[in-house]
Amino acid sequence: MKLYNTLSRKIEEFIPQDPNLVKLYACGPTVYDFTHIGHVRKYTMDDVLVRTLRHAGYDVKFVRNITDVGHLASDSDTGEDKLEKGAKKYGSSVWDIAQKFEDYFHQSMDTIGNVRPNITSKVTEHIQNQLDLVKKLEEKGFTYVIPEDGVYFDTSKFPRYGELAKLNKEGMKDGARVDVVAGKRNPTDFALWKFERAGENRAMAWESPWHPRSFPGWHIECSAISMEHLGEQIDLHTGGIDHIPVHHTNEIAQSEAATGKSPFVKYWVHHNFLFIEGKKMSKSLNNFFTLEDLAKKEYDPMAFRLLLLTAHYRSEMNFTWDNMEGSQVAWEKLMDKVQFLLKEKEAISNLEIEKSIRQTVEESEGIESEKVVSLKKRFFDAMENDLSTPEAIAVMWEMLGSDLRADQKYSLLLNFDEVLGLGLARIELKQQEIIPESVEDLVDQRQVARDNKDWQLADDLRSRINDLGYEIIDHAVIGQELIKK
């Protein structure tokens, strides 16, 4: 298994601390609005990562947080509280808004086929963990208080600050990366715990040693939750590329300062953005789409998942309605392939194969098994080489177009889908619809014509069948297949 590690900017061999257990933490959503398809991309590729690790033989302990407490809108903990903003927008309390959009997030993840984490942790249920971590940093001398503002981390006392983002602290000016906050000692210092301002009357506030009504800064939650459930050092941490310069950089600083252990995270995996028609997703541009929006246009959620798999997680991806339409066509083609394989498998199992045919199959089995092994190796080599899903999808289509037997193709497809997560094992053989006797008679007549090698008559009968709204397909094993157009 190899993964690109943001910390080293290299693809590295993946070696967890425990040979059999992978400790993985994923930054979860801030639940103040609907989960959109850009979010879905990030969490779907997290799902593919977890599935691939588990297929490779690792036991993965997967933890994801739910930010249900209102951190402020900017990376520097200034601006409007996101949950308060959501509450005003939808005319509800912050607690109800958090629950509503957490439920919507989980529904979206289930719809796209993502396996739920081993542990899902709400930030509001870990307030004491966060307070304890800030107090520990205070005891070790890494903090200072800005009156009427909050408790801040002094980055000058952490020499390795900025390694993840490759920051040049010496040349950095106030306001270059985050908003200027009066009282900060260094441009890179960040809030660990914030105080309610006079007259603010926040809906979410807790008593702390520094202020009677206060709340956690954004960054402290992920360190506290991951340490609670995964320990002081973890193997994998995922997030969007926008988290590299501030959020994850701050996580490293506060975590390693508190524990004295390095690295806090061995491998950092970051996902790139999803653009809409070449533009950033935005409500003002009317290009903010959810899975529900796709469903209203009659696009299958698995067609969207298939589209996501055609792009590498580290590359920018551009969503257009044209490529969504193309992916829907590809999904329907895949469904047709699965139906055909199920029919052929059933036909082969029910068919009394002549001895000569059986011998031919047995004699060719050795060669075909080599092809099976080769295709399987190429597919999983791609997946285990930094999740190269585009290459793996290409192998899948190549396999479906090969001359392998139906049972071999179906078995390989389900094996591949253990990491692709398209839910192909749940697809059942469609029941054959009742065909009018007049059409059945024409099909029988055509079979007789084919047996007599009267190809002209067979073609004429095919045309008559087409005119009645049916299409006939000839297969080597199951013979004629009739489908409604």
C-alpha cells in the first residue's frame, strides 16, 4: 500500500504503527447547512481509502467528528458564528439546526454508499476533553490570554510550526494568511478557546477557567477527539486541501506541544476540490448542488459515485451536467452488464452442458485463471498505489469486455466493488416480463430459421420483432435474448 503524504510531498509506502491496526481520523462536517456534492466527493474518497485498507488486510479504526458547535467563519476564529448564521437563515435554534443537518449528512453518506465510521463524535459531547487539552497546553507554557477575546497558542514556542504547509514564518506579515486579531503576539498564533463578547448572548457557551461563557476554537476539537478515541499518535488523517495551511497545521502544533510526541500524524491525506462548470460552488452563483438535486434530474447516486471514481482524489475535478449525463449512461451500461452476467450465470448453472463443451471449458480454465489473476493484480495494484481509481475503473471495463466466462467476470466485479463501493452485490436478476404470444412465435420462427441457416429469413423476422417494440440479442451460451426497447 502506498499513499501520497502531504507532510513529505511524496508517495510513501504505508506502514502503520501497529502492523494489523490502522488508526484513521477524518475531519467531519460543520453541520449548519446542507451537505453538497463537493462534500460528498471528499467523504466518498475517504470511504474508498478505508475500503482499500480493509481489503488489503488491515483492521481500520475509523473516527470522524461532527462539528455541531459554532466555531467562527474564518480560519482565524473571527467573523460570524457558522451555526448562528445557519439558525438565522432557517429560522430555528442552533441545536435544532445542528441536528437537522447532521441527519442530512448521514443520509447523504448512506445514499452514496459510504460505510459509516467506527466512531462518530459530536464536538458538543467532547467539551471537557477540549478544555483539558487547553489546560494542559497552558500548564506547559504554550498559551497566553487576550482579554475579552480568548486563549491563544504561542507558535513561537513551537519551532516546527508550519512544516505541513511549508510556511515561511519569518517573511509572513500580519493578515497575510489569516485575519489580524489585536493582541496576538505572532501572525501565526491561533485561538484555542474563545470568550463570549459583551452583549453577544451566544446560544452555545460553556464555563471555563478563563471566562464564565466561552466556547472552543475550531482547531482544538480534532486534536481532543482523535486523542480520546485513537491515542496521542495516529496513522492517517484526512481532510480537504484547504485545511493544510491553517487547520491541520494548527492541529499538529497543539497536539505535539501537549504530548511531546512527534509525529502526531504519520500520513496526511488531502482531497482536492470539486468545481461546478469550472467555478467554485456557491449559493450566489446558483451552483450549490446536493444529491437530492441530482435525484430530481433522475440521476442515480451511484452514477455520481462512478463519476467521482474517474478522477484521482488529489486532482481538481470539474462537475458538469454533460459529464454527469455521461456517467449516468455508463452506470446504466454497467447495470446492463450485471444483468447479462446474472442471466448467463443462471443459464450456465441450469444448462446441461455437452461433454465436449465441458471438456473445452475445463481445458481453458488454466489459461483463464491466469487472466483472472492478472486482472485482479492490475486492479488492486492501482488501488493500492495512492488510490488510482481512474486506472482501476479502466481495468474494470476491460475485464467486462474480455472473453472470460460470465461467472468469472461476475466474481471479479464483486471483488473489485469491495473497494469501489457501487453496491453491485445487491443487484438482483430482473424478472422476465410476460412477452406477447405473437412476439414469442416470431422468436421461435427465427430460431428455426437460424438452425436452418436461413439468414435472410432470420433477419426479416428480427425486423418484425423490432417493429413490435422488442430487440433480440444473440449470445453464445444462452442463445436468443429478447428485451423490450
